[in-house]
Amino acid sequence: MNGKRKNIGSENGRLSSGGWQIIYSGFILILLCFFVLLTSYSTMEEGKVIRFVQSFGNAVSILSGGVKFSRGKVVLNPSSEIIDKEKGMSRILEELRAITGGLGLKDDVNFSFSEKGLVMRLSDSVLFETGIAKISPGAIPLLEKVGSIISKTSKQIRIEGHTDNIPIHTKRYPSNWELSTARAVNVLRYFLEKEHISTASLSAVGYGEFQPLYTNDSPKHRAMNRRVEIVFERHNKT
């Protein structure tokens, strides 16, 4: 009996004495993961890291009194600090904001940054009269300045037309498809003919009512859905 107890005790002693090796191995693995993480951050673009930190901070923070969530597709408003400087988007954003601010259009033009690229979103009332696609004379100063920026960039520019869900049935525009497409094409044509932007840089598309920013449940939301978006795409023209 005594011999058996002695053997069992010696086995337990060997197991307990080897526990530090397991702890040490786990510690080394944690350090390895930490340095791999640091290395990955060092190779990431600065803008992406800052966007992650701010988005994470917003996600875990407690909302202050009176603050509430609102439905929408933009998670974080763009700024020159969080847009990829290597791709030139920061400079473009600063110039576009200076233009809209100088023309007093801050309430009618806003910006977002998504997987598509930098999006300049213009209310339809800035460019057109109700139900037509001809560019208003009052929109020319804005388009001139935007065209000047486009002419200096190597980005691909896509112009998107969007409407609300109220049907339109005119001889010229049988549906919102035609109206949104005509508006996008007219903006593109202005850049081609008046600002002499290369055809290789521009494209236009009309989405009608089918890519709304908000549900079309109020006049305010429908007005927000009626828009033209000028997208500075992430990739450069070839």
C-alpha cells in the first residue's frame, strides 16, 4: 500500500512540476499574436486604422441623454483625417467642402465614404427643377468648380441619378428610370462639353427609385432620396 501511495504521489509531483511549461507556452503564444497584430497594423493604411478606432469607440460608448439612433446607410461622416491619404481622397474631400461652403450649399450637399469611394451627394433641387432633367442655371457655378477638381484627378467618376417613389408619367419621362438616367447623363454631358473632362474618366447610371437612402414615408425623406451622386471611385482610370 505504501509503495503504491508513493508512486501515485511521485506521478502527481511530475504533473504539477510541468504546469509552468504550459503557462509559459501560452504566454509566448499571446506575445506572438500581439506582435503579429502590431505588424498587420503597421502595413495598413492610416485612414483605415483611424476609421476602425472611431467606429469601435462609437459602438461601445454609452449614448448621452437625448441622443438616439436614426436609420441610414452612413455609419461615420468622412473627414480628411480618416480618408486614405495615399489615394488622394483627403485632398479631394477638402476641396469639395471648401466649394460647397463658399457657395452656401452645406445643407444641400453632403459627403460619405463607402466601399464605392468618396460620394458627393447633391439634392435634386440644387441641379434641377421639379420633374425635369435640364440643369438649372443656378447649378452652373457649382458644376464648374466640381469639374475643375475632376479634371485634376486620376479617379474614375461615376454619376448616379436617384428619385423618390412617386411615379412620373410624362411623354418625355415615362418612368423614374428615364428621369434619373437623363439627369445623370446631363451632368456627365456638362462635364464633357463645358469642362472638357475626358470621356475615359466618366460614366453615368440611373437607379430610379430603387436605391433610396430612407423609406419614402414622408416629404422630408422623399426629398432626401431625390439626388444626384458624384462618386470618386477608389481606383484610378486606366
